Amino acid sequence: MARRTLSQNFLVDPAAVARVVRAARPRHDGLVVEVGMGKGALTQVLAPRCRELIGYEIDRHLIPGLRLRLAAHPHVRVVHQDFLTARPPLEPFAVVGNVPYARTSEIVDWCLRAPRLTSATFLTQLEYARKRTGDYGRWSLLTVRSWPDVDWQLCGRVPRGAFRPVPRVDSGILRLTRRPRPLLTGAAERAAYERMVELGFSGVGGTLYASLRRAHPARRLDRAFRRAGLGRDAVVAYATPRQWLVLFEELSGTPG
């Protein structure tokens, strides 16, 4: 039986498995790291599509069955370990996984910190995927802050009936892709952008303009907001990542 303490909802629909693998786009010559192998539904489809696969599974009861089921794929390594305690590979790699809803934020943070990560494709709670990709028309601090390095995409919805046991809500296919060339270059420039974003999301004054006004003169701020297509009454969540980059160009003097 699935263990509630591990938030286990196993993916059982072959069509949903195929959609996740298509969104992940594994490379035949690449390394894939799988988060939460479960019973191996994703693993068995990913395995023929990559050079090497390292799969992490925290539930010891599932390990023998996984190793037996994947014995025909010697390039697949089943690791009984909490993924969050693993060290990122030293070579370029992609992450794929049907992740526990309760641990999604931690797993995403791990991926964002991994310097050689090329992409991460997850089945997450649909609300989380929509929130991080701006699908509600609003943008989160994490997405805006990481946007110069990472593109966030919602690649589809998977109905709750595709899992056993059936969860209470639908899932979304969330894909993070590290940009081959960051939109901002240099540590100092990136740090300045992050400080501006943190200030903008501070909530002081009730509007994005009021928050940024604490660090920038009104004349320059007015010019930046006009160029970005933002009104002085704009609420921070409704500024798109691209508008943030325009603001940064104007407020920092960075050439556009």
C-alpha cells in the first residue's frame, strides 16, 4: 500500500507517462536523474531514451521490485536515498520526476542550485505549476528572480485519475529549462537584479512603484515604468518577467 507519510501517488496511466517523457525530451547521449522512481512507470520509458539514468527512491520496500523490473537496462542505477541529500552530478544532466506535492518546493530549489542542470520536468500539483509559470496571470518571486537563468513552462495537465491512489487534485507538467546563455551576465549584474526584485516584492507601499521608489528617483522610475508598459498603480504580482528585465535595464543603466 502507498504510504501517506511519503505522499506517494503512483502514475499508472501510460498516456500520461508518454506526455511527461515528451515534455522532458531526454537526450540519447545524456544523463537523466529521476526523482522518486515509485514503481518505475516513468523509468521504463525514459531508460531507452538516455545514455545513463540515476533514479532515487526513498521507500525501501520499492527497491527490490525496481531493480528486478529494470534488470534489462544496465545503464539504470537504482539508488535507495532521499534525492534531496544527493550531490548534483558534475556533468550536464536533466531531472525528471513525479514528485511528492509536499516536497515540490525543496526539490525545485535543489534543481535551481545545481550548476550543471540543463532541465527539470516534473509532475507537480497543478496549482503549483500554474503559479510558477504565470498561468494565473500573476508571477511569483521565485520565477521572476530566476528568470534570467531559467525558463518556466506549463506543458499540460494530468487528471487526478492517472494516479493510484487518486489524489484530491489534478497535476501539471512543469518544465524548467536552463538558458544556454543567461539573460544577464556577470555576478555583479545578477546580484543587482536580485536585489531589485527582492525590493519590488517587499510589499512596502502597496504597489511595485512604491516599493522601488525607496531606492530610485521618481524621474528615472517613471521612465522605466513607461518603457516597461507598467502603470504606477501596478501590483507586483502582475509584472511579467520581461517587464522586470526592462525595469532593470532602465534603473541600472544596463544597455538593452
